[in-house]
Amino acid sequence: MNTTTPEIGLIIVGDEILSGKRADKHLPKLIELLSARGLQLGWAEYVGDKPERITDTLRRAFASGDIVFSCGGIGATPDDHTRQCAAKALGRELELHPQAEALIRERMQDVAKEQGVPYEPDRPDNIHRLNMGVFPRGATLIPNPYNKIPGFTVGTVHFVPGFPVMAWPMMESVLDQHYRHLFRQGAYIEKSVIVFGSMEATLTPLMEQVEREHPEVKVFSLPSVDHPTYGRHIDLGVKGEPARVDPAYRTLLDGLAALKVKLGPELVRS
């Protein structure tokens, strides 16, 4: 169990992503949503539609104590397994959530009205649609502003559909309603410098020194071999709270000066 500030994780479910039939758009969008709130994504996993693997992935997510978004697989077709796997990972029964049932029935009435046909609540296909509101016992709902069919939350793991038009506003509402206390606008910064003509192995001892002397920050090294502006180079820097980054960055620059490497522009990102 994570006893410090929880990380934020993302699980993408679906064979269509792994096969290349569809490209995942959730990862860059969640990074964007988090960045706007001064937060960072800690990890991401992709998993196909195999129930055993989904269950194992969700079991680890529940046990981690992290804030996790799971996208996809919560529909009611035969290839949708996420709801069932979540229940199995938790060791809980599945049950029709009464508020979810009301929302799904409301949606079915809206569709019938739009199509100009009578609403038939006991029609087999309408009864089947109620499966979209069958969640692990104790789940709470995530409102879906697009079509009213809700997602659900258990603990700090939040389940939303695979469709971006639904998932993205749902993820944003979860962040704003439940995790505002973690927002850190203006409290995170990266400082780096472009290093020419050096290898990462040469810079590793300096990176380790900076992290030893300044454990509150993270050191990063981003090599590139064909950058359109800088060509072959390493973007070397530190990231963290501004007050912590400044002294660590000075240590980094002093070490680079001692190595007598060629430096390019310095970069600041927040």
C-alpha cells in the first residue's frame, strides 16, 4: 500500500488498442488534464480483453492505493469484461445500482422520444441495457454528461467508458470533485540544459550525485539523435518544487562545468 502521496495511474482496456485498430487518445489527454492542475501521471498500463489479465491488473490497482483511471470495457457487449473483473478483483458481488438503473431508464426514454417510438421498458434489448449499471457492490457513480450512462468508482479507482467524448469530461469531474486538495499550480518546475557531445554513461555519476545531495527533486536525461534544432544532444535537468529545483540545478551546472562538456540553451518548464 502506498503510504505517501498517491501516484496517478491509467489503465486502458481493449484489444482494439493493442491490435492497432484504434489509437489510444486517453494517455495524452489525461496528461493534459493533470498538467493543468499541477499534477503528473505516475504510470500507465495497456491490457487487452482477456478477463484474467484485466482482473490481475485491477487487483494491483486496488491494492496500490493510487488514484487510477480505467478506460474501456464497461459496456454490456460480450467483449466488455471490466465491470465483472473489477468485482472479481475486489471479491465482491455484482449488483444493479439503483441510481444507475434510473439513469439508464431515463436515457432509454430519451432515445425513444427522439426516435418517435413508445418506450418499452420490458423489451429484451432494454432489459439488457440495464447491465451497464451492474457494478461491484458498494460502488459510487461517475456522472456521464454525454448520454447519462454512468461510470463508477470503488475506492480510488475510477471506471469510465472508452469513448473520449464521454471519458474525458468524466475524468475531469473526478479530478475536480475529489482531488482538488492535491492540485499544485505554480508549485512544480523543470530546469534543464542542452548538452552536446556527451554520453549518458558519462553523465550518470553526476546525476546520481545531484539526487543524493537533493533527494527532494528528480533528475532526468532525455537523449535525442535527430532533433530538428539541436541535432544529437541530451536534455539534462531536474524537476520538482521551485525552491528545491534551484539549488539542485546549480549543483548540476557546476558538475557539467567540471566535466567541460559543451552546453546549449537552458530550458524552463512549469
